[in-house]
Amino acid sequence: MLETVGSEVCGTDVHLFHGRLSGVPYPIIPGHVVCGRLAESQAAIRDVEGRPIADGTLVTFYDVFGTCGACWHCLVARAATRCPHRRVYGITTSAEEGLLGGWAERVELKPGVRVVPLPDGVEPLDFLGGGCGLPTGFHAIERANVALGDTVVVQGSGPVGLNAAIFAQLSGAARVLVVGAPRARLEAARRNGTDEVCDIGEIPDAAARVRFVRERTGGRGADVVIEASGNPAAIPEGLEMLRDAGRYVVVGQYTDSGDVTINPHRHVNRKHADIRGCWGYEFSHLHRALAMMGKHRERFRWRDLVTREYALEEAGQALADMEALRVVKAVIRP
Amino acid sequence: MLETVGSEVCGTDVHLFHGRLSGVPYPIIPGHVVCGRLAESQAAIRDVEGRPIADGTLVTFYDVFGTCGACWHCLVARAATRCPHRRVYGITTSAEEGLLGGWAERVELKPGVRVVPLPDGVEPLDFLGGGCGLPTGFHAIERANVALGDTVVVQGSGPVGLNAAIFAQLSGAARVLVVGAPRARLEAARRNGTDEVCDIGEIPDAAARVRFVRERTGGRGADVVIEASGNPAAIPEGLEMLRDAGRYVVVGQYTDSGDVTINPHRHVNRKHADIRGCWGYEFSHLHRALAMMGKHRERFRWRDLVTREYALEEAGQALADMEALRVVKAVIRP
Amino acid sequence: MLETVGSEVCGTDVHLFHGRLSGVPYPIIPGHVVCGRLAESQAAIRDVEGRPIADGTLVTFYDVFGTCGACWHCLVARAATRCPHRRVYGITTSAEEGLLGGWAERVELKPGVRVVPLPDGVEPLDFLGGGCGLPTGFHAIERANVALGDTVVVQGSGPVGLNAAIFAQLSGAARVLVVGAPRARLEAARRNGTDEVCDIGEIPDAAARVRFVRERTGGRGADVVIEASGNPAAIPEGLEMLRDAGRYVVVGQYTDSGDVTINPHRHVNRKHADIRGCWGYEFSHLHRALAMMGKHRERFRWRDLVTREYALEEAGQALADMEALRVVKAVIRP
Amino acid sequence: MLETVGSEVCGTDVHLFHGRLSGVPYPIIPGHVVCGRLAESQAAIRDVEGRPIADGTLVTFYDVFGTCGACWHCLVARAATRCPHRRVYGITTSAEEGLLGGWAERVELKPGVRVVPLPDGVEPLDFLGGGCGLPTGFHAIERANVALGDTVVVQGSGPVGLNAAIFAQLSGAARVLVVGAPRARLEAARRNGTDEVCDIGEIPDAAARVRFVRERTGGRGADVVIEASGNPAAIPEGLEMLRDAGRYVVVGQYTDSGDVTINPHRHVNRKHADIRGCWGYEFSHLHRALAMMGKHRERFRWRDLVTREYALEEAGQALADMEALRVVKAVIRP
């Protein structure tokens, strides 16, 4: 059992509220990324290295469970994030099954759920400032194979984009540019080491934004572009921002926001592009992302991404603020 | 100097004839892939291992030259097929510069052109049956990282697609399916080891072709799909044929045949797809492809892909037959 | 429950008999790779694609079980073959726990054991001719990243080496050389497509064997060398056979047969070598290896590697014949 | 032509002085890594992006030239650092050919030599503090494929080791440990962000040093170990420090300092280790390393690695100080 200290509000929660995802077993308790204190453990809870975790310790947990380790996706394709048995707290768990979401005073830890203690010096708000954007942005950067000295463009300045911009720097990018809006999110990007930002409010023309990137990359485009905007129109724009033989990671299209038109000759074949979808995250991404947060919590200010904390009964307001982009990161504190 | 034995007619030649490529320095001598006999060599011509090649030897050569080895693309990005100084016999060379194309009795070997003797037992028609589709299909399969036991779908049954189907088998695919037309090309695919073919003449509905693939892959789609059709509409169809976390190589869109609509959520992000453009080929692809042809010339019948040979003065007919898909592979014999 | 049709005798069984492995819970029932018929299944046994397998079907199973999927090795390092909870039928299972080895009339299938039906046309002796060398050799070749057109040298002509030589061909090697003994095993290599063999009985001098390889590789050495001999002295010899920047896979040193001296400057640093240890195999290796056996059972004659079949009470003789290299592959038929 | 500002003294220079390398065309002008000002350029010198570099600009250059781009190693194996035509300023160039070494007032730039301007804010002593250890350490870390969150051990605290420790951090290592001596070098490692050092003067027992690493890595060993010590005995020690399925890069064995004994079962096969030799560096390593130095020159103090500057006539003293490890980095200022 976990006594909830806080749970994030993420973009998926807004989509869930509007019923935009299929296969959700409503009613649900939202809140897939949670921070709390272990309590009333029947058996010893252990971390991934086998060390017992005492009740009262501040922990989070990997929100995905039920991955079978026995199906074709898990064993042959080694694509565990596409395992059909995969379940996620707060998204694919029904309230009728128990307390399986973070917007509640207590969260039930199902057998097999992987618990991770917060590293020394990391407080709940640090972790929740990262939220699910932390392992998601981490996974996107792992997919991107950033080389030391690369220039990385991130499309989108929401939590996933901001975390991707941080992990791009930690992976050795020599330069990180963020293309997004509104201003407050771009300022957060700047405070967290982004070299330059391109405000789509100020530069509403996609071709002008492509020029912005090309002018800063010898006319060639960036080595890596990360799509974290959620807007289908970002796809051709990002491919125009990418250099020949570069890597383009699509991590922002978690819900179906519609189709988009591309030119396969220019955007893919002649460009010799690598386009990589990035779905979900594995335990290793959460584990490694937390280790990096422990080491770099002075350099990057995840905590400051939390614009406002909400009581449980203010959850509706939190969703409304999130949807209107009035906050960078909203946290529910039961 | 090379005394031409034969030169292929490829799809690019049809596009060149219609003026569909930009930046071509007309008039040109077409024919970028050539087979001939070395003649009148001033200095010793050597193969890549440093051995001299005697005049009279049957050889081909790597049609790309001028790659600088000194620019950002060559040295930093290591993307030599995107080097801006790259030139190609019969495509980006003007007839005013000399005999730099294969539709002529003799071809001039510029300094630095890499000459490759035909392997023992490989005759000019074997090599020309592969043509530029040989190293192009080879490169596509290298990009695909076929794992032993994979199922590979090839979209398109032209020379690139047929060679991709052959190299997929040689790379360890357990099963290769070709989706294409017309019948004669699909029969060539079957004779060369393709397990099953899907005739788009018989199954004109894209959704039905996707079902064809999914029914043969446990409902999941193929591990690898190679787009070698040249039709933009093949892109979303191929992505629907691909399994989650599979690899999709786009090698057929060498000219701009228009835009296409995809769904970034379903086709890229949720699918965790790897989409890889594949432009040109490097010397290593030609070198290795020829070694494989030498070894497997009994098992695969490249020579039989040559439907008809044409004299120089019949070149117009060759282009017309190629465009009408009346031939699999046309060869000019000066 | 499995009614045993046959179980292999492998080199590890000889080591087990002599007590050369540590941590073995004697008494054990040997036989980790087994073929049999499903019988008396309580719950539905399903294959990895989720299809039920009827009682009476000829199957094998992945001999490793108990891999936890929850420890640091499984989740963070993604090195499941080094999971400390990993257990193996016939090796780390005690006879006191049940019928957990193939040298018995029946084998108990523990929960979570992955069962694989033999592909159409594959008979028990085909599979047992491959034995544990099948997935082990498969894994070694996966580690080697064979490129189309490579020259591959295999050191050792036991079951692992012979399977590695087969999978090297299936992965696109243009040439495969096997260095080993005795003559009967080298003949098996030749019958299974190996281009040339080097008999260490006839060429007892290591430097002469290195010359044998270099003379066939332009003086440079092979692109890939697979160590499958079990002799520590093979290591420096194999590294001398390897070209600069080549890949050397060490898969034969499953037991500690002693130390060996290498020169780190010449063998590793200046050579820019990739040396890759290869421990155990995962389910995917068995699954994919079987698919390849199903496809290529005419081309490669795994069944012919079975030199002799033994009744259960002849197991001692089988071990003695195996140790004396009088047989290529011995099979116990209870 | 280059007016020399400074040239480094590296370990190879000490070996050259003692005649320990074969094939050196004595007499030579030592000094392969040089910083100077462009002067008297006949034709426009351009950087890799094609921009002209004005005379008077502070530059360095890639010390390797003559790589042919046409041989089997360059074209087929894509292993340019093993091209047999490769030549290196100050090492494989004779004084009789011209001013081809940095211990001279002027250095001649041969055709095809790649010149790189120092990035804004990088001064000659910054660059020379890195010296050839900069691209060498960079290449080693590229070979290591550091994952975000990894623990990296560096064996050796000379210039290569110190640069490897810096680039390991920049690549996303969560923790870097350096094992070396003497104290002054370890202090330089600490000042440059190394988390912990192990002084081999204080812990002379190899087994105790292995324990030092294992105690800090959950008993498992490090994800990555970089051998940069030059001592053959470091090899088995480093392999004991490595976790199962970890990566071990051997970059310190540039001269033949003798053989060493390893256990192939324990150190390679059962460990499932990746052991990677690392020879020379390519232009991209120098280019990217300099970009990183430009970005991180405040965080890492390369300049402080220069313990002492020497006039040309003090070169003998510089070599003696280098050999006695009295300096971290010595620089010749003509």
C-alpha cells in the first residue's frame, strides 16, 4: 500500500476526461504517475537490486504492470511496450478493481509492481515536476541515439518536450533548440539549459520555423529532431528541420489527433531519414531517469515545472488549467 | 576506357527521358550501370584489394564518383550518399564532358572511378539482370537489419523489389512475400524463392492486401516491409502491413511522385515503428552484392530478369517497353 | 507432462558427469534439450503466439526457466541470460525436485516453461541433431552481426561449431571456413555447405592455420571468427585469424578449461577488434532457430549429425563416446 | 602553412624517443597535435563546412592524412583508422619530407589536411591541455556506447584517461570512477567531475581495487570500463571490474608493452562481455570533441592539465618529465 503524497496531471488525463482513448474501463481513478510513502506492507517490498524498502520510505513505482514476459511481443520481438497484456495504473485499470490510480489518498500496489525509492535529495515535487514526461522524454532520447556534439531540436514544450530537452543535453548534445509555446514553457526550457527557443506564437509560419533551424545548422538541418508536440502538422515541419541521414523520433502522438500529409520522396527516401516511433517506457527508463535526476537535481530544476498544486477536490480545475496550457505541470496532493 | 558489353535501362532512365529529375545537365548519355571490357588503360587499373586488372577483363564500375571525402556529410555525418559533390555516370554527367554513360560503344573511366571485375562464373547478362536494382536492393536490406527467422514483405516487383526479395532471403528471412504486378514480374519473384506473392491486379483493394499480410503473420504484420514500388500510396499500406516495433525501409521513392497521407499516431508513434529512408548506394554495397551474386548464381536467376536486349538505335523502344512494364529488365547492347 | 522421445547428450553432460561444474545439485536427471509428446496436460498449453497445443503434439521446450523478469539483470541491464534466478533443466535442477531432465521416460513441465511445437516436417531426430548447439550456435551468429558477403571462420567442429557454420551461411556469409577435427566432423561441415575446412590433425601448427585463413582472405584475416572449440589456446589463434576491425565471438568456453596468454596491443587495441562473449540463449534464439530449421531442413542435414542413438541404460556409453569424440551427436531414446 | 603556437608532448613521443615504435622514418620532427595560426595560404583553406578560414586564425588540424578512401579497409570494412596508407604528422613523416611536426616554428599543411578553427573562447592552452588525449578519449567513449545512468570506470589517469572520464560524464554516465596514479593526476580527475578515485599507490593490490569497484556497483561491477593505462596487467583487472554483459574498451595499449594472461571462460564467455579495441581517431572525433570543448570549457578545465610549458630547446626535459609522470601534460611552445 502507498500513502499518496502527490500524483501528476498529464496530457493523457485530459484526453481520458474527454473520453478520447478507446478501451478505458470507466469509471477509473486517474493518476498513473504517483509519489508516496510505503505503508502496511505485508511482505518485504524490494527494489530492483533486491534490497528491502522499509515502510515510510518515499517511493514511486513503474505504472505499467501485467506485462506477461511470455508472449510473442515480449519474447520474440522484445517489444515489451507493445505487449497486449500490459496494463497501466490510472488508465487501463477500473475503479472497480481497487485503488489503482494516484488521485486518491492511498494506492494499492498489485503483485509484481516495481517500486523505486526516490534517490537521496530528490523530493516528491522534484519527481512530480518530471512526471510521466520524465521516463517518456528519456525513452525518446534513448531512441534518438544522440551523438556527442549533435544539435537536437525538440518540437513541443510540454512536459515530454522539456524532459527530452534535458536528457538531450545529458546525452551529449552540443546544442538544443526548443520549438514551442506558450512563453512560460519556453522560459522553463531556457532555465533548463536549452540554447535557443523558437516561439510558435511569434513565428506562426512553419516555413519560417524551418528556416530558424536551418540557419542555425549550416543550412543542413538538425542531427536529431524530437516530435513532442502532439500536433500532426509537426511531422512534415520536423522532417524539414532534419538534416539528411538524421534521426526523427515521434513521441508526441499518443492520441489520434488526425492525419497529416508528407512527401515520401523528399521527407524520407532522398533524405535517408530514420523516423522512429516511441511508445511507452520500460522500467529501465524510469530507473535510469531517476538516477540522472538524483545526480543533476541542482543543474536542472524539475521542481520548478510544477506551476500549481491542487487538492483532490480541485481536480476538475487542474484538468481545465492543463488543457488551457495555464500550467506547465499540475500536481494533485490528496 | 571501357568497351561496353551492355548497359541497363532502369526506371530512372524513363524519368530522365521525360525530364522529371531536376539538375540534369542535358544532353546526357544515359546508362549508369554498365558492363564492359577494360581497354587501352594508360595506368594500371586496380581492384579494391589493390590487384591489377588486365585489359580485356570483364568488369563493371561504381557509377558514383566525385564523392569528396572532405565535407561535413562525408566526414562528420558519415552519410556519403548525401555528399553534395557526388556525381553519377549517365545521370548527372553531361555528354559534353565525354563518354560518361553506358548507352555508347565506349565509356570513359574518370580518375578515381572504382572498377570491379565480374566474379568467376558471372556473365554480363547476369550482372545486368540485377542492374542498379542489385546494389539498391542490397542497400535496402542492409538498412532493414533482417534477423534470422523474420518475415519480410516487399512492396513492388520491379528490379529493386526483386533484388530486395533475393537479399532478404540471403540475410536469413524465414519467409518473403512480394506484393506487386504484373504477373510476369511476380512469376520472376516466385522463381527466385519468394514464398508467396500478392497480385495487386487481382487484389486491387489496399485493405484486402493488408489482410493478406496479416493473415500470414499471426495478425501482427511483418517484421520488415520494404517499399520498392514508387507509389506514394504504398506508404500507409506498408505501415499497416508492418508489425509493432518493425522496420519499414523506403527505397522506391527516387522521384517525387506526390504526397501521401499518414496517421502519425497509428502508423508511427503507437506502432513504435522504425521507418528508414534509403538513398543511393555505396561502393561496399556493389562489392558485396557482386560477391553474393558470384556465390548464388545457380540459386537465383538474375539473368532471366532480362526480358529483352536492344541495340543502341532501339533505345527509344527500350524506354517505351520499360515504361509500359512490358519487360522486367531491358538491356542496351551497343 | 512430456513423454520423452529423445534427449541429447551434449558436452556439458560430460562435464557434469565429471563434476566439473560448480553449484550443481546432484543427483540430477541429465538432458537439458528434449523432444517429446505433450501428455496429460491439466491446463491448456499454449505456444508463444497463444495458440493451444493439443496433447500428442511433438514439441520441445526452452530449457531455461525461473528467469525472474524483475531483477537488475533482467530489467536494467536487459541481460536475461545472466539473471541469477535462471534455472536450467538437467543442469541446475535436482532429481529430488521431480522429473526435470530428459534422460527419463517423462519430463515434468514446470509452470512458465515455454513449449514450442516442432515445425511441419521437422522430426525429433532433426531437432536433436541440432540439440543445444542449435540455439547456442544461433546466438553466437546473432552476436556476430554477419554482413552479407562476409567471410566467417568457425573454430571448432562440435555441435556448436557446426550449427554456427550453418547459421553463418543463412545470415549471408559469402564464405565459411571451419577449423577443427576429427575428420568425420569436418566432413559433416562440408556436407552442410562449409566452403573449406582446416583439419587441425593435419595442420597441427597454429601459425600454419593462421596462414591458412589469411591466404584465403587477401592476407587480412576473416571478417568474423567464432570460437566454438572450448580450448583456451584457440583465443589468440582466432584473434590472429581475424581482420582489423573484425568481430570475434567467444561461445566455446562454457567451462573453465584454464587461462591463456594474449597480447593486448596486437590482439585488441591496434586491431580495433570487437570481442564478444556469448552466454546461454534466450527463448527467441530457440524459436527463430526452429523456424529456420523448418525452412531449410532439405538444405542442411541436422539429422545426419546424430551418429548413434542410445537406450537409457546405455547413457554411460553415450557419455564415453561423446568424450572420445567418437560421435558427432549422441541421442538418448528412453 | 601554420605558425606554431604550441604542440603537445604525448606518451607516444616518449616511445618515439626510445625507438619503441616500428616503421618510424627517423629523423622526424615530433609533435602530432599542434595549435597555430594560419599564414601565407596560397589557396583558400576551408573548414569542413566549406567556409574559408582567414590567415591569422587560430586553428588545429587533423594529424592523420593520406587515408586513401579507395582501399578495402576504407571502402568495404569502413575501418579508416586501419587504412594502410594512413600517415600521421610527427610520427610517420620524415623530417626530410618537410616541416611535418609541431616541434618547430612552422608546420607545413599538406594538401588534403583538414584544418579546424578553435571554437569561440577556446584558447591554444585549452586545446593543448586536451591534446591527442582529447579525440582519443572521445573515440573510446563513442566505442563504449555509454547509456544514460551508467557507471563508468576509467583505468589510467593520464591524458587519455582524464579525457575519457570527461566525455563519459558528457555522454550521460551517472557515475565515473578513475583508477590511477599519481595523486596529482587523480586530483585533476576529481576537479573535472570524477565521482571517486582509486589511487593504485594507496591500494597496490589488484583484487582490492576490484573490490573497490564492486562495492560501489551493487557487487556486480561497472557497466563500462575504459582501459587507458597502457599496462597489460590492467586487462584482467578491468574485466573483473566489469559487470556481466558490460562493455570494456581497450584504448591504452598503443605500444606493445607485453602479454597478459586472461581466463576466457570467466572474463569473456560466461561474462557475456563486449571487449572493444579502439585504434586512432577519425576527423569526426576531433571535430565533435572540439565542439564539446567549446560548450563545456567552464565546466571542465582542460587548460589546467598543462603542468608546464617548454621552449623548443627544452624538449629533452619535457620528454624526461613526461616519462617520470612529473607532469600531466607538457606543451612545447616554439
